[in-house]
Amino acid sequence: MRFSSKSRVGTIGCILAVCFVLLASLSHMLYAQQPSSNLVLYDNFDERFLDPAKWSPSFGGCGWHLLECVREIRDEKLRLAVRVYGTTSSNQDVQYGASELHFSNPTPVKGIATLLTVRRASSLPCPANTTLYNSHAHAILQGNFFNSGSGNSDDDVQGLFIFDHADSDPQGVVTVGAFMHWQGQFFGFVGLGTINVAA
């Protein structure tokens, strides 16, 4: 699971840069399927802390440039949130921040089911930025469910659901889509529509 924000700042004279807020939570139950079985309860988030036997953070998640990064259990729900500003020292490059969790042992997991709730997503543009690169806040639910045949993990094919809010979107609107990733390439994007979330 990945919950993240990213920005691109592309014009000179932008001091305010970009601010993102993303707040998302998973339901109090997450189910995972193992080979030749029905979905079974993987985690109901009823403990005070995340179970390291079930979950591991990503490398580079909650990086140093994030203003806030939340990864916690609250009210029997997994809560992930980040807030990041685009760089103010340059008008080039990408600023990206994520609060991620991964299955500690993903090999036996062949499918998952959960209720994902996007509580809030907002992004603000640099006022002087007239480039095509706008700022985004998004939540991503992804899985590597099969390999293209080599057996090398770099050859895994990923399926992703994205819940995205661009700075040009109306307040409280999130665009939902799905796509694939393989060997550094994203492809097969399918737009699934928009949803309204709390402002």
C-alpha cells in the first residue's frame, strides 16, 4: 500500500511552492488470500501498534523532506497521511513523499480485500507555475501479483489503483483510475470516474 504526494515546480520566482495533504485510512479489517483458500482475516488493527510480523515500512517512506508523516492505528483503522511542500530553492525537479506499508511476507498473499477511505486530499499549485506539471495528492493501493516469467522480482508486473487529487480539481473531488507497471513503464490506464470526499 502506498499513500503519497508529489509535486513539480517549474517556474522561477515561486516562493510559496506547493502544499499537499492526504489523509486516508483502511477499514478495521484487511483480508488476504493465500493459495487454494478463501480470503482470511490478515489484520483487524485492534492492537496499539502495527505488528512487525505482518507489516514492514518501505525504504525511503516518511522521508526527511516531509513536514508530517503519519502511520498509525487509530480507532481500529490503519491511518496513513503525509504533508509535503515543493522545494523553494529550485524551480525544477520533483518533490515526492510517501507513507507506505508492505506485507512483511508477501509471497503467500495472492489477493486482498479491504475498505479504503480517502478522508481528505488537497494540493495547491505554485501561483506562477504555468507548466503542464501540476501538483497532486494521491493514495495508491498496489500489488505485485505475478511475474512475467523470469522469476526475478524486477520483472514483477504491478497492478495499481490510484485515488488522485490534482490542484486543478474541485475541492473534495478525487479521480479514480487503474493501471499497470512493468520494467519501469506505466501502461493500460483506465479511468474509473470521480468520487467526492470530505473537504
